[in-house]
Amino acid sequence: MRTIERGAEAMLSSTDYLDMDAIVKTRLPKRYRDAELDRSLRNARTRKEARLLREARIAGVRTPYVYDIDMHEDSITMEFIRGPKLRDVLGRDMPGARTACEKIGLALARLHSSGISHGDLTTSNMILEGEEVCLIDFSLGNMPASDEDLGVDIHLLRRAFMSAHSEVAELFDSLLSSYLRHNPGGKAVVAKADDIQKRGRYT
């Protein structure tokens, strides 16, 4: 295996699984925590993320296939998704940018309609696979998700468009229109996101 990314919570490595290119996500031990508690937390979060990836796929959202879960290593072996992160390519010169944003809105509508939140919904956690958008990294997601969880997804995504993608900020309107069109409960979620944004301004 070859390490390709190492963060505070997990390490990503490339590997081969049954002659298929794959990614292994391994949750890292936290030395400052009690060892038994740390193991329990990493086990629970590994199981939860694998479940959310599966449930999101059932809901019709493109996510990596989970090939294997190793609870001893607290790792998930999953499909290697080829393509750039949307964060790195979304701009005025990106072909099909508006269509990609509409697809994000549809994916998020399907996710939320199934009671799933992503928890860290930014363009850093989206891979452009050809003309499709694949959501990755459900570490902070929840199912069943609360209204607050769902609102946070919209809030984080809007903030990403206003800051990291300010040159195409107007495309967020296309994303949101698609979301509302496909999610019957979407208006209430957007209202919650607006409330979260207001709280952030005055605290």
C-alpha cells in the first residue's frame, strides 16, 4: 500500500483489491484518549461511515463501493474513484459547471430525503467522475439525521460557494433549485440553514 493522504483523523492509502484499484481509509489512534475508549470510538465511526456509504448508494447517490471492512485495523477498503476533486476544477472555464451543480442538488435531495446527512459537505468531498459527481468522506454524517444536521449540509455548501468558489457563486442558485425540486421537505431544510447562518453572524 502507498499512503496518498494523511489527516488528523484518518490515513488514505492506495492498494489493489481482487485486481481492482482501491483506497483504504484507516482511522488513526488518538494517543491522548483512553485506549479502550479510542478503540470503541474508531470502531463505531468506521461502521457508521461504511453504513452511510451503502445507504447513500441505495438512495441513488454516487458514492464509492465498499469492498471490505477491517474492524481490527479500523479501516474501510473501497472503490478508487478516478477524477479530480470538484474543489480543484469548479470555475467559469469548467465545461458543464451548471449541470454538475444541478447534479449535486439532486444527489443532496436524495440523501436528505432518505434521512442521511453528509456532515462535511464541501467541494473537497466531491469527485468529478467523468460527468458524474461522486460524494466521498461520510465521517461526520448521520442517519437518521436531525433537522440541524441537514441544515448544516446546506450551510456548509453555500459557504463553500461564497468563499472558495466566489467566481461562480451564482451556480449555487442552480444547485439549490435542483435540491428544492427533488426534495419535498427541502424548504424547511433551507430555512434551517438560513437560521444557522444567522446564528454564525451574531455569535
